[in-house]
Amino acid sequence: EAQVTQNPRYLITVTGKKLTVTCSQNMNHEYMSWYRQDPGLGLRQIYYSMNVEVTDKGDVPEGYKVSRKEKRNFPLILESPSPNQTSLYFCASSPLAGGNGYTFGSGTRLTVV
Amino acid sequence: KQEVTQIPAALSVPEGENLVLNCSFTDSAIYNLQWFRQDPGKGLTSLLLIQSSQREQTSGRLNASLDKSSGRSTLYIAASQPGDSATYLCAAQDDKIIFGKGTRLHILP
């Protein structure tokens, strides 16, 4: 089944403790992206990647890192999480940056205390 | 900078009614317009994708139209059912994908 898989689905952590949220897609998509969703603010893009080893900042990149060493994986790294990063996070992929629609993962609900 | 607006923000209608959700975007130079459904706390499910060269797409009881020149898209839901209750998001894609904030739809049994 074609899908985008995120892990974990739920995560509670403490301020300053490094964490990684994984994202993997099995559709050979070139384009991958991370979003956070907050009440009243909608979905905002954190980082995106046009292809392997190519990443770029979205609208809200502060406090996040990403890497794209393989086409299928696009992990989101929070080096020193803070409470304002408590949010619902989504990974998405698409065949081309300008192209044929997006497939989303099921989301990761992160709480930083 | 592309901005996407959805009106209304929330909508409650009795079961069985036909309804229209609206989406507007400021920059008409888009590749496509995509409609998603999101259930509370869940991921986004793609409903319909309209390429920039297309005027509409249909899937079952759903029909989405696109008018690039006026910067508008509509999602028409026929014969609404309680199971249609969810948040509906539209997204305009150029070099990035920009989302509206969604319309929360509640179908009253």
C-alpha cells in the first residue's frame, strides 16, 4: 500500500531532550515536507526537500533540523525541544514539487513539558 | 505571497442537504488545487485534486471546481451524511503548497 509512515504517533518529552520524528514513504516520491498544525494557525511548513541531499526552509524552521540522505526517509529533528513546539506534526510527499498532489502521514502529536 | 482563505470557518447543516464549501487564493499561478478531509486529531485524506488545466473533478458525492482567473475553488457535497462531518482543507500548490485554515463541517442527524 502506498503510504507515508510517521513514528511515533504520540510523544511526550521534556524541555531540552533531543528527539527525532521519522518519516518514510514507499512511493519513490522526490518531494517531501514537514508541517505543524496549531489551532487557529492552520498548517505551516517547517522544512521541505526537493530530492536527496536537497533541503530548504519553510515558513517556520526555527528550532528544527531535517536530513534527506535517502529518497524514502525525511526525519525531523528537534535538538532542544521547547514547550512552544508542542503541536501536531505531519509529513507529506509528492512526486514532484510542482505536480501531482500530496500524500500525508497520519501525524505525530508532540507534547513538550 | 500566496494566501488561501476558506469561508465559512464552520458550518452546520441538516443531513441530506447539498452544500458548498468555498476556497479562494490570491495568486492564480498555481499547478493544482487539492481538497483534503481531516477528522479530529487525524491525518489529511486527499479528496480531489484539480490540475491547473482542469475545471472540475468528481468523486462520488463530491465535486470540486476550479476557476483560476478569479482565484476560486468550490467543493460541492451532495446529499450530506453525518459521516461527512470533518474539517475540509483546500491547498493551492505552486512551488510550495499553501493551506487554508479549513471549514469545520457538522452534519446534523
